[in-house]
Amino acid sequence: MRIKADTDVCIGAGMCVLTAPKVFDQSEEDGTVLLLEPEPSADQEAAVRRAVQVCPSGALSVS
Amino acid sequence: MTKAMPDPVTLPLARETPLDPPSALGRWRDEGPLRPMLYADGHVGWLVTRYDTVRAVLADPRFSTRVELLHPPIGERLRQAALRKRPGFFLREDPPEHTRFRRLLTGQFTVRRMKQLEPRIEKITSERLDEMEKAGSPADLVQLFALPIPSLVICELLGVPYADHHRFQRDSATLLNLGSSPQQVSQALDGLMDYLHDLVVRKRAEPDDALLSGLVASGQLTDEEITGVAVLLLIAGHETTANMLALGTYTLLNNPGQLAALRDDPSLAETAVEELLRYLTIVHLGPVRTALEDAEVEGYAIKAGQSVVLALSAANRDPERFDAPDKLDITRQATGHVSFGHGIHQCLGQQLARIEMRIGYPALLRRFPHLRLAIPSEEVSMRSDMAIYGVHRLPVAW
């Protein structure tokens, strides 16, 4: 799994950090998404899919 | 292909039971994702009741949040008062104007920043519980616990003196009261803006390390814009969590098994907070968006200029999304509810609200393990007359 995060679209709601804290973080500066693990380990995949689903701005996708 | 239209409905307000949305919303949701709705100014727009469709419209850039485009779902006075565009009210702006404000603020409300406030919120909560104990049983949970905690927190975060809380709590109550006249609304809003504008000017002369001074120092907003932002954050920062704390407590008191579960196992706080947010949906009358262009949604033709009400409470009870949605279950995974909205305007302060509640409910139940209502449940006065749902007063004993 590979995650794509679009920081231009991100609104910094923090739902991804709440859902998969090992994979996502937020920039100290503007609160937008930071990828800690762009290719998450298998045990994180379910949480990442949930994070993509709850993201309010559609900034996240996986391939 | 577009579908045949049922007759327009009006937005139902009367609840058959205090903790459930008006039953008509659920009936309509079962019949279809959206239907024509008659607005207070005679406009025929739309009402969306299904979870997937609510999320789709809130995330769709063809639908605007701009104040000058919207038709009022209820009460013509809302339109009159709201129609005035005010600087800094970015909740009612589309990108790129909205983005300019949101980007300046999101860094202040990250999950990590809010977590850093935990010790401070724990202290504030415990001091309020001391005050409650001192006042003695019975006491009003709204005045002594639910309202002061988020008010104190947002005041510290923004750099607003809490000593002025009577003033801003009174003005924001007038703003949110659906029965206020247009004059009362303008007066309250002007009063609040004058008060915060003076404060912003003072921050320029004597900065502190709180958020408003930070916005002043950023040099990216005018004092008028910062004042608008301050009004939004101050109102949103205390009214919403205050009502969740009080209404959530009322709900738990009416569900003693779940109250006992949370009291005896505080690790349930995370799921309990999400479930109470979902189940109660205190933003019970909106939000509203307006189509900027003709748009087909679920096979229905929405015309440019038509307003759309997104019934968050109906979406949060959608059986397609949540099993047994009308059942309160503080152990379920309710994340994904739309109580904070969805799309680019999703609540900026949601992580703060979560922490205030995750600390608040368990601390209250720990301090007063035998907490009970001091009046019969059906005599508790519900906020059906306010833009944010909740209880006006919650007399409790312990």
C-alpha cells in the first residue's frame, strides 16, 4: 500500500492522526498532513483505509 | 435521468422524544436521499437526510457556504441578521478566501497541540468539580460545570479575560436563540464585535502568548478580520462543548447501565464521546449550502441558486451506516459521524472538544459516583428553541 497526501487540499482537521497515529502526523506550522509512513506496514492498512474514509477534505488516497 | 419529485416539506423542529431527531426526518431518509423543501422565505430548495449524500454534498465544491447566497430554512430573521457579510467570518466563505483563514488557524488546533492542553483542562475540570461540591447538592450542572469548563479553556486559548464571561455568554445566547428578534441579534453581534475589537487593539499594544496575539503578530489579517475570527472561535468554543457536556450527562443519567460502564471503566471515554456526539447531534438545524451551478445529486436535478439543508442528525441515525442507529451504545465505533460536519468547513476545534469531553464525563462520574437528576427527567427543559441543542438547566444531586 502506498499513501498519497495532498497538502493543498488538506484542511488540518486531524482525523487521520486520530485514526492512524503511527502513519500520520500534522505539520507544526499549518496543521496539514505529514506522512510518517508513506508505505505503511500491513498491520496499519485497515487503520489507513479508515483514515482515508473519514478525511473530511478528500486529501488522502491509497494505491 | 431525473426523478419525479414529492411535494416540498418544511424542516421539522418538534421532537417526539427529547434525545431523538424529529421522526419525519428518519421517515424521509428511508424514502430517499433528498427531497424538495420549502424555506422560510418561500424558496423551494432541498433537504438531504442520508449519510452518504450529506457527506457528498458537504465535500462538493459546487455547493457554497457563502452567506449572501443562502436561503433560511427556518425564521426569516436568521437571513436578515446573517446576510450582512462580516470580515473574518470564514465559516461563511468559500475557497480561496476561506483557505486564507483556515490555514492560519489549523496549526493552532492540531491533535498534538490539543493534547498538550490536557493537564490544564484536567486542572480546570477538577476546580469546577470543587466548586460544585462547595455549592452543595442539588446544583445546576450547566452553570457550575458544563458552561464554565469550555469557556475557561477557550478564553485561555484565545487570550480573552474570563472575568468578562457574563458578557460574552449573554451575547452568544442571544445570537443562538431562534426566538431573538433581528434587532436583538444585531445588537448582540455588534456588542460582541465591539468588545473583541477593543481586545484585539489591546493585544497589538500588549501582546501575550495566546492565539489572538499570535494572529496579530502574523501580520496577515486586519484587526477587523481578527475580530471576526475571535467572535467565531469564542462562540463555537464554548456553546458547543457546553451543550455536549450537559446533554451528554443527561443522556447518561437516562441510561444508567451505560453511565455505570463509563464510570467504572474510564478507558471507554474515547468511544463514549464519539457515540454521544453521533447520537445527540447538537447541531440540529443545518448546515445549509447553496448550489453555484446546476448539479445532479443522486439523480435529482439541483439548480444553481437552490439551497440544500444537510440534516446531520438524520445522517447520524442512518441504518445504512450505523447498526441499530437509534440505540445508544458507548462501546461502538461511532467515528465517521458527521456531528462536526464534513468537507473543508469541518469543525476546526473538534480535537479540543473531544479532549474536553474525554476528561469531563469521567471526571464528573468519578467525583460524584451517585450523580442523579434532582427533578424528574421529563421536566428538564430542552433547548429546542436554540440553534445548538441541549438542556437549558440540569439540576443534579449526589
